Amino acid sequence: MPSTAAEQFVRTACIFQAIAALPTFLWMGESTIEQLLWYSYWDSIYDFTKAFFTSIIAAGILCILSVQRWSSMSIKTTFLFEVAKTLLATALWLWLLLDSIFAPQRDYNHHPRYIKITKSAISVLVIFILFLPTLVFAYLRTKTPRTARDQEEVEAEDEPRETSPLLAS
């Protein structure tokens, strides 16, 4: 259970990150399966590749979120997970922006290319609002002096967790 308002903010932001990543994962995963099974291989290889990598990146974000939610980690590990999550979100945004700029002109929704580019460029706000604040919070937590409780957590992490090795004979 989060103890401070900042930790509660991070937990809430993670819920919204999952809300943003889950539909992308489901929609693009379904599109990947659809492209794989029902269309001609040569006609839809570009669409399959786009949907596949987009769903893999969204699945990576969801995987990181579930690991962060259901396990207790050190401050440094939390920071590394936040870096990975932010990099995945930025890669997804960059992938979709470059796709809308340089992709073959297919008029799926009958929108001109500049509207797709504008929507993709504006979507960077999701990264600034949902992903960067949690990264900054994790970074600041690594740089702040440790309290007595944090010091006890660090000492508990340094202690060996097992009394005997797993593959002892």
C-alpha cells in the first residue's frame, strides 16, 4: 500500500498507463492475427509488421506494469523499470509517428496524411503526462537521502534470501 501522496500518484499514473497500453495491445494483437491468417502474405506484410511490433511494444509496457505492481523492488530496480517503460512508450510513439509520415499512402480512414501526422505528433502528450512524471519521481527517489525505513529495506535486500543454494548436492 502506498504510504505517501507521491507514491499514490505513481500508482494512479501506472493504472492510467495500463489503460493507455491495453487497448493498443489488444487492437494491434487482433490486427496481427487477422493479417497473419486471413490476408495474402505479400499484400499485407507491411501491415502485419506494423501491427506486430506495435503489439509487442505495448505488451512490454503491460509486462513491466504488472511486474511493478505485483512485486516489491528496490529503488534502483524501480528506476530501471521506469526507464525501460518510458523508452518503450517513446519507441512506440516514434514508430507510429514515422509510420504516419513515411508509410505507403493507404487511405484507411479517408484522412489526408497531414491529419495522421498531426494526431501522431499530438500523442506525445501521453508520454509527457503519463510516463515522464513517474520516471522523474523514480529518479528523484534514487537521489534523495535514505530515511531509516529505506535503510532497513536496503539492508534487507543485501542479506542473502536463501540459506542453501538451489542445486546443492
